[in-house]
Amino acid sequence: MSVSRSSAHARWPLERVLFGLAGTVTLASVALVVLVSPWFLLLAGFVGVNQWLYVLVGACPASLVLKRAFGLGSVVYPDHPSAVR
């Protein structure tokens, strides 16, 4: 079974990009804690707070930027007022 070109190059949904961004920032935070200062644990805490904000409200600062800058749409909250149309 072959995958068509259009589906192979389909855009990622907002949640997938947010998950990747949160994971990258969390890993960077851990590296900075080990190499620079324990104060970088605040960065990991900020990521966690924003993830819960997205779960509870349906939007977080990163999701708003990604929606407006790249036009990414949500799979989980397709009819949310902040959804890009």
C-alpha cells in the first residue's frame, strides 16, 4: 500500500507541534540545569504550566503564536473561538 504525496506532506496539527516544542524546551531546561544553574528549573515549570493552561482553557501563549504565525489548526479544539479559519 503506498502513501500519496499529498498526505505525506500534510501539515502537522497544532497539538503535535506544541507537544514537540514543549518536549524540546523541557530537555533544554534539563541540560541548562545540569550545565549552568538550577534556576533553569523555572523554565521547565513554565512549560508545565502552559501545558495545563492549554488543557484547561484550549489556548496557551505558544498555541496563539503558532496559530497566527503559521496558521496551524487544532484537532482537539476545532471550534474554539481562537481557532484560525
